[in-house]
Amino acid sequence: MTIYTNPQELLHLNFTHTPQELQFGTSGRRGEVIHLTHLEIFINVVAELEFLQSLPKAEGGIQRGEEFFYAYDLRPSSSRYVKEQGNRGKLAQVIEQAIRYVGMIPVNQGQIPTPALTYYAMLQDRGSIMVTGSHIPFDRNGYKTNTSRGELLKQHEKPINDKVKQVRAKFYEQALETSLFNTDGFLKQEPGELATEHTQAALAYIQRYVDFFGAAALTGMRVLVYQHSAVGRDIVVDILRNVGAFVVPIGRSETFVPIDTENIQAAQLATVQALYDEAVLKYGAFDVIVSTDGDSDRPLILGIEPDTNAVRFFSGDLVGMVTAEFLGAKAVVVPISSNDGIDHGNLRDIVEPKTRIGSPYVIAGMEKALAHGKQPVCGWEANGGFLTGSNIIRNGKRLTALPTRDAVLPILAVLAVAQQEKLPLITLFSRLSKRYSSAALLKQFPKSLGLAMVKRFSPSNSAVCKVVFSGDGCTVFDENDEALFASPLEINALNAIRKTLFGFFSPAKGFSAITQINYIDGVRIYFANNDIAHLRPSGNADELRIYAVADTPQRAEAITRMATQEPDGILRQLEHYVKDID
């Protein structure tokens, strides 16, 4: 071992930049591109892959000398430098080098959807990494690592983070002279071209759905595909055509368009409406418009109002309900943020306990259902990403389990139901329980402040996941819906929280008495008039989200609008209150 007598020769003592350490979110690691140095990406990827190499195969482990798959989205920084972002980028190239560094063979599957990469890697019993920022703003990016069995789970996070600390120390303490990196965090040896691009994953993903749905499933259906900058924009078109639909692509963009399927804005609907109106003049009427988010793991489905030709967005949790029924699910898992119509409709008897928000929690819930002998089991999130926890058999055809968010399955399932029953999508969705969702967010909202807000309105006992109010009293429950003891002091504190929140969600804004608060993930407030308002900081970005559910779409949208109104909406009022208290 070489000992350096001059500590000033160490890499980290000569940085010309201030490192920003990447953190786990619900969908991998993400950050601002200006902070995504080659060094930071390399450290985290090496740590994650070395951790996977320590796992047995049965737990998703990988082995040195094996192939390791990666893919990337259309976000510019995924595969090239971006001048406007400090000339940072080329994440895929750095990740390819990190794969080689840990003794594995990188296999480039190209620009394909996240679920396409995960599906093929799982078939081959290999790990994978998707370079993507999904729906977050253009100036951010990140990546998501998968084991050979699928997504990283919550129990993996602590040992991985411990490994990151070790790897970080190793690279930081290297001598500047022998380090792979410059003081500005770039690789000394400029990353070259990516490895030869393969197409097996893309072709396998297409075939997965053609085999299950059949070549004539959507014959006669007329579909517009809003392509924008989604990485799956061409694959979605190919799949729809291969199952019989007449498809016209619209709105292709060579600049990145961040689309969050949980937060569809009026301006985005107006863009799609204009594209639809233009297409109708050229091709005639269409039955549906479909799209996905940036890495194509979340669907966007819009129906057409028959009288006005206005496009109507169907939220992901409603799409999930239709899909689960189509698949004949015997158990369904959804996060607490989902539309509560599921508790009143055809699926009410097979709903598993609600989970925290994020696919790892949904996956854990599906695994619990499977352990209890329930299958087929599936799950979804409010953003529409649909997960299958077991194989599905339908009409003698088998769909292999894919326990990660997918956009194509719910799109095809919804269209297949509409086609089979000869129903417009508007009518199809009108058959669901009359509960309506809306979601919105405040951007550039520090995560630390969002967490402080949640803490301020949460009980001191972290075991309490639900509080049901009755008069001046209340009953508290744990995550398994078992009643807990609450002292008079704790009851008084919970009533004080209720009173404070009611000052913001007030009768003047159309709210009635608060009957329940759920703390599984964030602060979910239930009102006597059936309104629901759910506050939660994003796990991936500095954003504060609000989910609303109500008996009419107008009321749900009014709640999110009142909450996010600038500069003095409900969320801003809560922000000022928490800051003043602190």
C-alpha cells in the first residue's frame, strides 16, 4: 500500500466543485444535472453493483463476468453533455464504465422504456440500470438500478448507502495523480462512444404484448399516440399497430418535454387538444389519445367527449381499476394516495392494506399478498404505473409477472375493454364509482420544509398511522389497522392538530369537519362531506404534492387549485405557519 506523505495530494482536498451527494428516492437516484458529476455517478453505481454482487442469486444477486444491461431515455444529459447545465452529462457513458470497473460486461439496450429494460433483464436473470429522470424537469436527471429479480427494495437502501460511504471514501482518498477523476469531477479519460446498441429488449417487450393480447385485439380502433419526447414513443406505436389498431403519431418533439402523469396541467391538455383537432381534420375522428411520461413507465390516456370533441384525462388510479378487472386480479395493492373509489367498486373485496407511496412499497404489498396464497396479484400507483406481482393467465394466454411500473399494459387493457364492449372511453370510465381525483404540486419547494410540515401535523407516536375523530375524542390505529392506546395528553394533541388544519381547510373554502387523518405517507385528511386532501413532499425532487379526491371532478380540481394557488394558496399558508412556529 502506497502512503502519501502530503495529504494535499488527495483528490477530495483539491476539488474545484462542491459535491452534492445523490440520495435514494422512490425511483432511484436523481439530482440537478450540474451536480451529476462523473465522480458522483461512478461512486453510487459502483457501490450499488458491488452490493448486488454480494447477494445470492435467489435474492437478485449478480456475478462478476456476467452481462449487465443498461438503457437510457431521450433526456439530453442521459447520453451527451449539455452546455446549459455546466457541460455536465453523458450519464450512460459513465455508467457503462462503472459496470466494467466492477468486472461485468455492459450491454447497451438503447433508448427504450424502463419496463422494457427491466422485463428483458429479468428474463435473462441479469441486473440492469435505466438512465432516466422520468418526468422531472429538464435540468435534472438520474438513474435507477434493478437487481436480477427486479427493483431495489426498501430493505436494500441502508446496506447500499453504507456501501456508498465506503466507496466514496475510497475514491475521495485516492491520490490526485492516480485517480480516474479530475478535480472538477470529470473522468480524466473522456468517455467514448457507447457500446454497440442491441435490440433484444425492445423486441421482447413488443412480443410480450402481441402474444398476450393477440394480433386482432384492437382491430377497428383508431388511436392517436402523443409522442413528445417519451423514450417509448415508437415502441408504443409499434405495439398498438401489432395488435390491430389504426395509429397516427402526433406531437413528436426533439426537445425534452417533462410530462408528469400525476399532474396534468390545463396547458398540457390544451396542447393535446390542438393536436387532436388538427389530426381530426386530416384523418377523421379517433377513439382515444395515449401517451406516456419520459421513461414510458406511466400511461397517459385521454378520451373524447362525444358532443364537444373535448379531450378528457383519466387519472392513473381509475385506469388501474379497469386494468385489474380486465386481468381478473384476486388481490390488488395500491398506495394510500389512490382514489378511494376502489373501496366502493367491484374491487373492494380484494384490496390489500394500502401502502406508502412508491413502487417499492407496492411491490412489498404484492409480495405479502402472494405469501398469503393470493394470485393473480397486481398493483398500481396514482400516476398510472401498473405492476404485476404474479403471472396472469387470460383466455389461455400467459403474461409473465413484471413487478415494476409499466405504461403499455394499462393502455392496452383499457382499450381492449372498450373495444370488446363497444364503448367509448367516456362511458367505460363513467361506470366506476363516482369518486374523482386531482393532483398538483408546488415546485422548488425544499424537501426539508415539506418534511417539517408533515412532522408538525403528525402525532408524536410514530406507530400511529390513522386517527378517527368522534366528537372531542378519537381512536388511533397502527399500520395493520389495530387500535392503539392513546393517553388523554395524546388525544388533546391530536385534537389540536385537527383544529389547526381546519383553520386552513375551512368551511369558507367548502370543507366540512375533519373526520379522519391518515399518516401512512404524508398527511391525508378526510372530511365529513367526502372530500379528501393529502399533503406529501416528493421523494424525488424539491416539490410538495397535494392529492385530492371528491364526489365531483370540479370539486377535486378546486381543492388542488386552492392548495397550489400563488402566492397565498393553502400550501403557502401552511408553509408560512410552519416557518413561524419553527
